[in-house]
Amino acid sequence: MAYLPTLDDLIQDLQLAKEIAIKNENVNGLINSVMSQAKLLGYDQPQPANEPSEVSLLSDLIDELSSEVNNDKADY
């Protein structure tokens, strides 16, 4: 079976390419290396909007349940 490089291997190779591009003053090579690293790491994808987290949703549920319990106590 052929060896498949890991993400770390690819990032290291691109880091080496960046260093060579800087040494040789190759701006296009540097830009390509940086963009390739960004794509591998997922930085080129749109980031999700600030949606409510599960924690805040649980917090809302706990508040709702506690107010229901307090209302039930008031009825007795």
C-alpha cells in the first residue's frame, strides 16, 4: 500500500516551500504556499455565523424549567 501523507506532512512541505520562496524572493511561490496552507487548514471557507451555542440553549431551558417549578410552587 502506498504511503499517504498526513496533514502535518503537507503543512511541513508547504512551510519548506515558503522558506525557499522567501530565500529566492519568489513572491508568487510564497503566496501560493500560504494559500495552500490556508486551504488545507480550512481557513478559505466561510466561517459560521455566531449561532447560539448548545450551552446557551441549555441555559434557556434551565431558566424555563425553573420558572415553571416556581410557578407550580406558587399554585400550592
